[in-house]
Amino acid sequence: MVMQPVLEIFSADDFALWPIGEHESYGHLVLNGELTPAEVGTAVMRIAACNDFEPEQEYGPCPTDPLGSFLHGLLTMPDLFAAGGFRVTDNATGTVFVDPGCCNGLETWRDWLEVLDGTGYSSFGHDPSSVAERVGDGVRLTFDAHGTDGSPVIELPTDQVRRLVTVAEQDVRDFLGLVGTWAERQLPAHAAAVTAALARALDLASTS
């Protein structure tokens, strides 16, 4: 069983603000500390693009230069979105849970802690409508709770899910560490601000 933080990506052949990797649209990039600089560039591009719209006037006018304009939403909006989530794969059966759906992002990864230590329930977007819930001493992962023909289900001990979440969280932190180094090389004038924004987008800003 594997849990991985993944970012939904799209093809951006015309992107020229910094080097990025080649990826097909609507695929997923696994975030961890082993990404190449081009893959880090792809991830930063995608998260910035998720927030690439002109904020309310109170956050200041949008810069006119291409780089400043593209980064403006990422650097100024208080609530950021990163299309993706924690994907769980049962390698024995090939069942994939939380293949990130609509209205769900990596910024909500702490919902897994709500399943473990809070209400015992969380949903992860729709199409499919993936749900995780505490059942006794375990956690039940339902691939599509609103499916009409039944849905694949994974049942795991709570301790195993906690270990999986811990590893996935560390992967996110390791990725953020790469972002700091990458930004110093590719975006020296914006390095600190971009790194801080990515930390907020991944809900790591207020944690050690």
C-alpha cells in the first residue's frame, strides 16, 4: 500500500518563464524530494497557474511584466489552491483511492488527520466521490461513495493509515525543500516569496 502526494498537471508547451518538464495533460506528478529541477519547475508552474487570476484590488494592482503577472495571484492571495491530493494505491489489486477529484486540493491534506483524530470522516472531492471514514479500529476508503454499481473499497488498520499519512506529509516537506533551492536559482528576485507561498499552498506555512 502506497500513499503519495500528487499534483494534477497539464501540458504547457508555450510556457517560457522558466524550464519545465514535459507532461501530458490531466496526468499527475508525484511530489517528493527526488524531483528533477525541471519537474520542480513544472510543479511550481502548475500551482501558480491554479491561482493565476487577478486578486481583489485590496491585494494591489497586477504587475505588467509577464513573470510578475503570472506570480501575482500566488504571491498575494490569502487562500491558495493546489490541484491534487494524497493518492492511495493498493499495489496488490491495482485499486487507486483519492485519484484527486474536482474541488479538492493538496492544501486540504490535513483532512486525513480529521479522519484519524477528529470526526472520523472526510470526503475528497467528486468525480469520483472518494470518502475515508473510521470504522472500529480501522479506516475504510471508498473509491466512489456515490457510485451506483458498487465501488472498490480498501480497509486498513488505523495505525497503517497514520504511517502512510506521515510518509506522504514528509514527501510534501521534502518537495518544499527542493522548491527553496530551485527558486533561488530560477527566480532569485522572488525566491523567498515563492517558497513561502508554496508553503501556504501546501498547508505547511505554520508548521516546522
